[in-house]
Amino acid sequence: MTDPAPTAAPSAAASVSDMPFDTALAELQGVVGRLEQGNLPLEESIALYERGVTLHEHCARLLSDAELRVQRLVESAGGALRALDLTPDDAEDA
């Protein structure tokens, strides 16, 4: 039986950094599904888990960046939007 999803390759982490959020999330969901099904050899499970961690970190970073972009848009008193320059540390104070 052929395996529809490839296991993580050494260069897989580099390709994750170029993935759009929706693609990375879909792959992460697939990885989780395969791990939940079980019946995988130990090494393949570990490789999938590592891939999942990489995908999760990428998705979390993209979500954090998007949250900062949204927080930068602050409605002023006149109804116009203005951009504020926030860093992740500044976001907690805002």
C-alpha cells in the first residue's frame, strides 16, 4: 500500500517557511490525523511529529504577525484609519 503523504525530509523545514497559512494549516491537520490513526512505525511517527511542530510554529508566527498588523490599524476620532508601529512587546501594552 502506498503512503499518500510523504514523511518529513531534511529540507522540509525550509519549504515550510514559504508556505501560506492555509496550506500549512491543512498540512498540519493532515499530520495530526495520520498521527491519531496510529499504526505507523516509530521513526515515521517521530518524523511526522517533528513536521507537525515545524508547521505549528510557522502557523503561530503567521497568526502573530497578522494580529500585529490588525492591531496597528487604529480608528482615529475622525473615522480615518492610521497605522501604528507596534512590536510584539508593545502589543501587550496597547
